[in-house]
Amino acid sequence: MSSTPETTSPPAADRRALRAQLLAQRSALPARAAADARIAAALSELLAGLAVRCLGFYWPIQQEFDARAAVAQWLAAVPGRHAALPSVSRPGTPLDFHLWTPDTPMATGHYGIPVPDGTEAAMPDALLIPCVGFSPDKFRLGYGGGFYDRTLAAMAQRPVAIGIGYDACRIALQAQPHDIAMDWIVTESGAF
């Protein structure tokens, strides 16, 4: 990890302000293309060492790292691998995952986020999870909807949870009772 100073997590009531600050930092990152290339390389190296058959990931929004090219390369490297994108069936419920390839037709899902159109449901054994912020002990700050924590808690076989973020968004975060730590965090500095 870089020597970026950590932002201290405020009380839960102030997490909205922290999210806004971190989203602004993320949108203003210098040398973004170089950072994204380093994240892609670190992610590819990590995935090569994991026995993953179905990789769940996210459609990028709000300046998140776009994992689609890395996932497409991962899919192409070994026959029989699958990738899946999440969809929200109802607010307050775990995410559903549906198979994705680079050629999959997409539809507009909840919150305007694209979702696979008419593909089979899938059960990922690893998830790439976007981080608005993250702590050194691998807890993440998301957008506040609790979708990934709820999804991880509900899955009978817990997948490998891989948070994706930027070094500038590393924070000191007081975990809440519902928060679930990631198994890995991947940034432009590598995987830890």
C-alpha cells in the first residue's frame, strides 16, 4: 500500500459526508489510466492464483474501476469459466447474479445500472465488489444500500470477496455489526 494518509471514519450519521468526500476524491484522481492499468494487472494476477469458476463483478458507475476488460480476459483464458453481473430484484434483498459475456445483451436495471437481459441465474464463487472507501483490515464503505453485505451474509457458500478501490480512498473505518470484511482488497498498489 502507498503511504496515503488514512481518513478517519466519522460516526454512522456522518458516513454520507464521508462517501461524498471519497467519491469526489475518486473522480479527481490524477493519472487515472495508469492506476486502472495497475489495478487490472494486480486483479489478473490475484485471479490467476484463485480456483474460481464463476466470477461475479459489477457494472462500473460513479468513476469505479471498470473490470469488464479484465473479466473478459479471465473468461477467455480457461474454457468453462463464467462471469455474472448483479441485479436488484427488490430493495432490501440480496443481489441476484446472471451470466454475462462481452456479447451479452443488456437491459436497464434498478438505479439505471445495466443488467444482463435474459441470461441464466448464476452463483458466483468469487465476487469483485466496488469500494467507495476501504480500511486496512479490509472493511469497505459502499454506497450505503447494504446490498453486498446482505448478499454475502445470505449466500450458503460464501464466495471469495475481493474489494476493488483506489489507494486515495483508504480510510480508518469503524466496522458496523452488519459489515463483512473482504478477503482481498485490490488497488493500484497491488492485492492485499
